[in-house]
Amino acid sequence: MVVTIREVRTRHERLLLALPGVVSVGIGRGSDGREEIVVGLDRPRPDTVRRIPGSLEGYPVRTHVTGRLRSH
């Protein structure tokens, strides 16, 4: 049975959001067109980035500085 990227994101989202400065966990596409999990950070955080794995259950993970997120 193939595990979808959405299932993987859901399984790991709570743990990722508990890391310092992580403000979002989403799904995007890399430069190669493959789906990837995108972890949004409020600002550059090298210590947090080191704690985030390069892949989760076979899907690549990348970080992106999004800034603080606010609801309107």
C-alpha cells in the first residue's frame, strides 16, 4: 500500500510544529517537480533546521522562511 504525502504530513505535522519557530507544514513541489513537505519557519533558525529530517517516509522535506503567519 502506497502512503500518500498527505498522510505523511498529517502523521508528522504535530511534532514538526512543536519545534521552535515552525509556523506551518505544507505540501509543495520541488524544482524537479516531485511533491515535497515544506516546513515554514518564522525566521532563519539553523538549530531548528538541523532537527528537521531531510525526508519523511520517502518524501523530501525542505524548509522555507515564511515569516510569522497571522490570521485576518
